[in-house]
Amino acid sequence: MGTMSDAGKKRRGGHEGRRNARLKAPIVHRGTLVRNIPAYEAVSEEGVELIHNTAMRIVEEIGVEFRDKESLDIWRNAGADVSDERVRVSREMLMSLVAEAPEEFDHHARNSDRTVRVGGKNMVFAPSYGPPFVLDFDNNRRHATLEDLNNFQKISHMASAIHIAGGPIVEPVDIPVAHRHLHMAYSALKFSDKPIIGAVTARERAEDTMSMMKIVFGDEFASNNTVTTSLINSNSPLVWDATMLDALKVYAANNQAVLCSPFSMVAASTPASTVGTMAVVTAEALMAIAFTQIIRPGAPMLFGVPAMTVDLRTGAPVHGCPESALLQLLTGMMARRYKVPHRGIANCSTAKTADLYSGYDSMWGAFSAVLAGANWITHAGGILESALTLSYSKCILDYEQMDAFYHFAQGYKFDDLDEIFETVREVGAGGHFLGAAHTRKSDIFILEHQNNVTFEQWDAEGRKDAQEIGTEEAKRWLARYEPPPIDPGLDEALLEFVKRRTKELPNRSE
Amino acid sequence: MGTMSDAGKKRRGGHEGRRNARLKAPIVHRGTLVRNIPAYEAVSEEGVELIHNTAMRIVEEIGVEFRDKESLDIWRNAGADVSDERVRVSREMLMSLVAEAPEEFDHHARNSDRTVRVGGKNMVFAPSYGPPFVLDFDNNRRHATLEDLNNFQKISHMASAIHIAGGPIVEPVDIPVAHRHLHMAYSALKFSDKPIIGAVTARERAEDTMSMMKIVFGDEFASNNTVTTSLINSNSPLVWDATMLDALKVYAANNQAVLCSPFSMVAASTPASTVGTMAVVTAEALMAIAFTQIIRPGAPMLFGVPAMTVDLRTGAPVHGCPESALLQLLTGMMARRYKVPHRGIANCSTAKTADLYSGYDSMWGAFSAVLAGANWITHAGGILESALTLSYSKCILDYEQMDAFYHFAQGYKFDDLDEIFETVREVGAGGHFLGAAHTRKSDIFILEHQNNVTFEQWDAEGRKDAQEIGTEEAKRWLARYEPPPIDPGLDEALLEFVKRRTKELPNRSE
């Protein structure tokens, strides 16, 4: 990962030489990506309005269930039509609440240089979320541990185009469920200085996350500024459960960002139609976003869909298929219509190993997320088995692809066309541009791990495929990792909090 | 490859079961794809005009070289400014010639059911072009033979979304160079009944191709209708050589289509800038297209760019990078501006084996070609080593991806939204759509070779990665192949022609 100007000036003899050179190069942390290519408008405005109208009919006529007494009281007090657990609102009420959510916001990092801007033309890339297994350095699949989580925090910290420290990049299965959130937040804050993801698996865990963020940022700042982004899923169709709502209430009350993500599987939990699914998930997501604005107007919320279908032969969730890309492109349009930031997903695969097919699958996600203009792209590296497993090898290589997309989304440069014309005149017919002054200062993107050597050289270097290269590189990255500075007093206070809460919290298994 | 309605009604127990079922299913030949999603407009109209203006300055002030006396005479007689081999024309003259080339045309196949429409919103997918090596069933890299070419004609014939029989899908290296074109045309006409690609490596070879097409279609029809599409490359920057021009003249005179493709490698043979490269290749391609319209107004021509950069560390051509996608998207816009069909490329990789990286690389091409609205997409399957090697395994799996893109480009369906709304009402909150009447008639796309089984089942089935699955499938396809009917008299006449010309032509080595 680099540009011609900083990495390409002389030949270094194959992948080994290049990688050794790179080990000495400084780590680059790219800022928030500001998209300079248009978002792809996949359907007409009329199409968007048809979906909107169907979503509005759903919230008005069918309603969405909030399976939590407190949430139902909040809705009732706000004037919604609440019947059992079903909440129906008028489109006017819904739109007026959604309009309170900000179009853009800052998500602060403990190192202010790593603070990102979310929304508008801004894009941030975030690690995976939730895999309980890893494909390790020996390409063995095993349960993920806290050490793996720490490793992936380190790798994500070092990846140029990854903006977010991540929460459960993998699930640390060796830690009791009731204590995982503490270690998850500590891991993100210790091994990275990028913005972090909050815990959502119980109200007290969201509160603990907020307590730790208040240790880092101070009470006042952390209650009024966004210092975490968390992910809640609906149970499609049309259900928000108590656990997710509890977390949502805690974060919204603290002005923290939440990815309001229907867990839609086209043809299973939502209709067997991209357009129909879009209508259902729009209803679900907007109801969650509107709900937060009753609690705290202006709390930042994202509209996200983990674009998936289902394989009707096996019941398995499917990424990397045409419908997933069509859905993601459409979600971008709907989010823009409602002026809320859009959360997309990249690099998810159903494959069991980092093979050719896992590359296809990943790109259906990455390409459509980037062209959708998604403001927050989750699962930016390493996913296999539809998020059951995280591969060290694929994570490194996916992250490099996100760096390429970072370059891609910066689009076209027109300001040097006159100089180029003069260069073409000088080079003339049949010449070449390799030595031209214009070429030497250009920024053609170089994929460090792409295999651009000859077959013979590749053969001599041991015929390594991408899976092997990625694994080797993961080891090199970890060997090279240097922790970002952290105030020792802060570190101690965080550890103290983790220790105290570990004692206080029962060792529950859910 | 199939849809839920024809393949998904019951579980069949893993990949084996599914593939066995598929072996019994009829082969589907999809017609010309009519794109139902918008082309992606990557830059503003102003940007397009800036590039156009620079291209016009190149043809007016710098000129393009035609290294062939006859071609120079043709230009001179048409009123161009010819100085040595450099041809300069006014933008008015160039635009008026280019306007003669058709926006759309039919490319006829010997089976009229396989005739394709090229241009406008139509898209056709074509096989690879030119690799001298194959990665065979044992994953060994070796020189390609006529048997390999025949095999790939068979595979391409059977692939649902591949519309073209192909010319040198691989180079049959066991056949003398001077005779290859004869076997190439015969292979395409015998083992497929889809439209074919012509030979361009010498004037007499183009003429032989036309003679064979006249045997198939009759003199009159083959001279006035498009029955071949051929590929010529410029020597960027700004040079068309005599060999390519000789072939171009033969095909244009016979009203045959040609992909006028600058062989641009960004930063080497064209400027180190996507926009600058676009200006140079626009000048090159338009000059070739204009040239053909002097010879035969109305001869169908395509504007194509094999989007590549160069790795400045090794000099190697690079596919699968952000610039290649940016260039391809831009080429689509320029082609639409000039109202000539656009030839894009998909599924090219620099990798040495069908690994994860070859998947990324391929998708940078495929996704950008499809979103560019390319009317003709070459290299739709199997390419490794930047077109030096064709992989049987990757070819099968890439072709399946093109089938997925075929589905993708058909976009969104809005006409069942009312039925969907009623289905959502019936299913209600917390239900599922698996058994709904709407679901049963839906057409969610299923990737047959995507690994959607559990890890445990994958383990029990021998932990096959995509490379292995693709290789097995290639063998199955070939075992299952049935040749399309061919009139025995026609077959005999073609063989007779090949035999006669083999005797007549000197066994040259170039």
C-alpha cells in the first residue's frame, strides 16, 4: 500500500524485497475519506418514492413491534398508536422525528487526529463484527480468544484505510460473556487510538462502555459528544427486542451513535425481492431512528442493512450475490432521501477459506458499498462463513483492498491536463511515459500484495498464493506493531474499572 | 446457476447433490443482456468535454501515426494532413466520420437464435483472448494446445451468460502460427454456434476468416452483414501498425465489426493519469474508427480500452487496480458521447493461480465494466498472469460470476410492490417469508458454486476450495458437452478449406 512516489522508485526484487522495504516505512493513517465520485443512483426518484410510500404504509397500517415495556411507554407518551407491542405512527410524525437526527457528525477518538466525520460525502471503514472463530496462522479454524481480538485491534490500528478500532472484531470466546464487553472496550482503547464500537448485549454492558468512555473523555464531554458507535439489529420482520432497545436507549440518551440495522435476509426474514426488502427494512430502521429522537433529539443514528439473501436449499445466509449489491446500492439512496448516514458492509464471504470465491463474494460487498456512497462500511476485512470466522490472511488482504477503494473513491484529477498534453507532445508517437516528469510525480496506486512478478520469479519464490502471503504478512504486521501512546494514569484507571466490574458482574453465560 | 423457482425447491444435501442435479438440467443460453440499471456517470459532462477537447487537440496538433502506406494514401485522399506517417485531422472531419459508425448493430451467429445485438443498452459477454498458457486440470501451467482451445470453445458454448464463441480463447501453440487462424475459426464454428471472433495477425488471415464466413453465410450475406467481430490494438502512444491496419481494412471493407482498442498501460504507454490516458486513447480509437468509415461508411466499430496500469517496480502490466476501474468507467462515458459501442474487459488478474487475489483483481474489472454499461465485455473468464495464462477452474467460476452480473444488470422490479405489502401484512412481525406464495415464485439468484454449506459439511466433503471445485466442474462440463448441430456439408466445406489453405500457406513462425 503506497503510491509510486513513495514506494516505486526502484526495483527491489520481488515480494520479499518489497515487503522488507515496507517494514521500514512509517505507518500511514489516512483521514476520513471524502468521496469525490458520485454515488450511484441505481433507481429513479420515482422508484425511491414507491419504496418510501410502501415503508410508510407499513409503519401506518402494519406497525413495528417494540418488545420492551419502557420503549412502548416512550412511544405512547410521544403520541404513537400502541397496541400490545405493535407501534404504529403516521408518516408525518415519523418523518418529523427522523428529521431531528443529524446528517453528519464527528465520532471522536481518544487521539483527536483519528476522529472521523460520519455522513454526507464522508466515508469511514470499520473492522468486522462478531465472528466467534478465527482462521489462524496455521490456517486452522478454532474459537477466537482475547489474544486474537487484541491482535486484530493491532492489525486494524496499523491498516492505512481502516478508521475504526472496532468492538468485537472477533468474539473473545475465552472470556465469560458477562465480562467480554469490558475487555472489548479496553482492547480497543489500549491497542488502538481510533474511534471505538460499543457493547449492546445488555443494558448494563452499554452503561459500562459509557463509564469507560467517561474515564477517557470526562463525564461532560462523553455525554454530549459522540465517542462510541454501536450496532443494533432488529429481528426482521418488524421486531425490535428488549436487549437491543435497552442498549439503544443508553446510547441515545448519551448522544452516542448507533447503526440501526435490520437483520434482513432477503427471502427469509424479509420479502424475496430487493425492492420489497428495502421497504420493510426502511420501516424498521426509521422506527428505531425516530424512537431515539424522542429520547434525545439530535442523537446521531445510521441507517444500515447487512445486505444478505438466504440460500433456500440450506437456509444459510448468503453474501456475495447480485441481490446483496442491489440492496446495498438502494439503501444508499434511501438513506440520502432521509438525510441520515448510511452504514454499508464490505468483504463478507460465505467461503470456508480465503479462496477465489471469497474474493468474488467480498467484492460484491465492497464495490457496492463504495458506489452506494456508504458513510460507514463495516466488515472491511477478513470475513468468511458469513461472519462466523475471521481469517488473519484475508483480513490483511481485504484491508489492502479498502486502501485501493480509498484511492478509487477520490476519483479523477483534471487539473494537470495541460501539462499532460505537453507531455504527450514531447513523448510523441511510439515513445513511452516511464521517464516523463509528469509520471515521476504521479500517484498511481500500488497494491503491495498483488502478484506482479513473472511466473518464473513466483516459482523461484516458492509459488505462494494469496492465502500464504496474507498469513505471512499478518505475522509481520504483529511483529512490527507499536502501541499508540496512552497516559499511564488513564490506562490504570481503565484496568481498575475492568477489574472492579469483573468482580461485581455475575459470570453469566449469555 | 439458476433461480430459486427452478432449482431451490428442496434441499439436496451439499455441493455434490446440487451438481449432480445440475448435470441433468438443460443448458440455458441467455440472450443479449438488456441493461436495466443506469450506467454509472463517473464524471460531469464538463469533465467529458475537457477530455474530448484534449483528444481533439491531439488529433489536430500532434496527430496519430498510421504505419502503412496504403492507409496513409486513404487518409490523404480523404483530405487529412499527412506528414511522413503522422496523420492530423480537424475535429470537424473526425467527428463527421465517427458519426457514420452505427450506434447499434447485430452480430450474426450461424444459429440465428444466438445472434447478439451490440450497442445502446445491450451487453454481451465474450471469452478471453490470446493466452498462450493454460493452468490445466492438474493445476499445471503449460503451453495451450488446439485441444485446449476446443475445450474452451465447448465450455464457453455451455456457459449461460457467455454470448460469443471466441477466437483465440487460448493460443493453440501446437499449431504453426501461419495456420492457427484456420483452426481458430473452425473451432469456434464447430464447437459452438455463437457469434465468432476474427483473426487479425495478417491481412491474409483476415481474408481467410472472411472466406470461411462466406462458406457459412454465403458471399452476399457475409459481405453486408456483421458475422465477425475482431480485435485490433494500437501501439500506444499514437501508433497503428501495418499488420493491424491490414486486418482492419479487410474487415471494414466487409462491413465486419472491429474492437478498436488502444493497448494502453497507464504510466508506460500512456500518461500516468486516468484522465490523461483517456484523452490519448480517445484520440487513438477515434482515428481508427474514422479511418474505417472512409473505407466503408457504416461499418460497425467499437471503442475499447484494455484498462491496465504498469507496475513501475517490475514493468509488468497490472489489472485489478483502482485506476483500471476508473479508466473503464470513463471509457463508457466517452463511448456514449461519440455514440459508438463500448468494449470493456472483466475478470483479468495478475495472479499466478486462482487464489483470493485473482478474485479481487477480476472483480475490479467485472464490476466496473458492467457499471460502465460496456456493450461488449471481453476476458469474461479464466484470465491469470495478465492474459498470459487461462485457468480452467477460474474460467468456470468467472463465467458463473458473469451470470450473476447478468442478473444484477437487470436491476429492480417494482411491479409486485402491492403484493409484497400484503405478504408483509400476512407474515406479520416476527414471522418469516420462506413459505409465502410470493417467495415461491421469486427469482433470487443462486450461485451454484458458492460455498453455502456449514463448515462441518464442507469438512466432510473434503474441504475443497474454489480452485478444486472449478477444476472438477470444468471436467464435468466437458464430459457433458453436446455439440450444436451443424450441417454435414457445411462442416465438410469448412474442413476442406482449412486443409487447402494449410497446404498453400507457408509454415511461418510469426
